[in-house]
Amino acid sequence: MPQGRALRERSHELLAVKPGEVVLDVGCGTGHAVAELASLGARPIGVDVSLSFAREWFPACDFREGKAESLPVDSSTVDCYRAQRLYHLLAEPEKALAEARRVLVPSGRIILIGQEYDLWALDSDDPDLTRSLMRAHAQRMSTPRGALKYRALLLDNGFTDVHVEVQTAVHTDYAAVAPLVSQIAAGADGWLAEQASRGSRGRFLAVLPMFLVVGVRAGGQE
């Protein structure tokens, strides 16, 4: 969706990616960010546990199988590190940040991008049930507080110059986000029926804040 592309482009701007720099995209998914970074003249590397779509769609790009906690990259070789919609799924994000520090050059830049599900806002005839469903969904994540923890995580794990930017995604097309809404409210048939009805009448509204948290790797060679 256009909002997704705009979010990726803003992340590239916040990282201040320069031509020739090595940029590591961890949890690269379908590889769109990697392809965009290549078009900017960077030397991107995409890492994920599954790369079938990325390699099919962008065969010229450098993709490597791996996990955030054990990156297939040499130490102190990466200028910029990005991870989008990943850290809220990690049981031990500190281990992933230790790997980020290992692969980044001194003063290398990092950006963590993610949503805070407990801050989702959906219009509904039953706001109390809606808030309860949002909270329950957030608690199912490995790191329930999600993106609200990113700033503290970076500061506590050897990163400096940390700042936060929030982009707000506004969704009025129910069909575009129906799978996610269904996942959030599994079993709440009446509530889902209301949201589907809102979609059919052009009355669906969901707002989701996306956090972009940028920092700099502190310290010298390790």
C-alpha cells in the first residue's frame, strides 16, 4: 500500500543512507526495502528466515537466510541497520541488538520501525470491547509493549543520539486490512460483523501509529 512505501522511504531518509554504504535490512520480508535501497546507490543486504518471494521478485539483490540473533554478516561491516515490524515478535530483542552492534561499524546508524498494537484505534459501536480486543492482541506478542520500548532498548544496549518519530497510518478501506482485523478479533463474530458492515457502508476507520526510532552505535571496535 502507498502508506507502506512512504514509511520505508522515510526510514531511508532518517538513516541518511549514502551511495556505496552497506545497509542491512533484517526481517526483509518480500525485499521491497532492499530493492529501494539499491536504487539509491547503497549496497543493501536483506536477511530473513524465508526468502522465496524476495529472491523471485528481486533476483539481482543480495539476500541471505538468517535470524536477527545470528546474522550471516561479518563484524563491523555494516553502515546502516534497519528492522521493520520485527522487534515486537522477538522474545529476547536484546540479543538482536547485540548482533546489530556487532555488525555495525563505529558510529553506524540503526532504525527500528514498528507498530504499537495497544494504541490501535478503531471506530466501533462498542468501544470497550474494541479496547479489550486490542489489548488481548497486544499481549499475544512476544514483546507486548512493542514499539514503545524501542527507545529504551536502544539506549540500554549501547546506542546514542536516539530519537523517535511517529507516523500515523489511517485506514478507511476495510478490505485492505480485513485479514489483520480478523486476526485481532478472532472469535468475536459480532464485532467482526459490525466492522464488515462499516466497510460495506464506507464507515470503517482504523488508525495505527508507527514508530521510527533512530540511533547511533556508540563505542569503538570490539
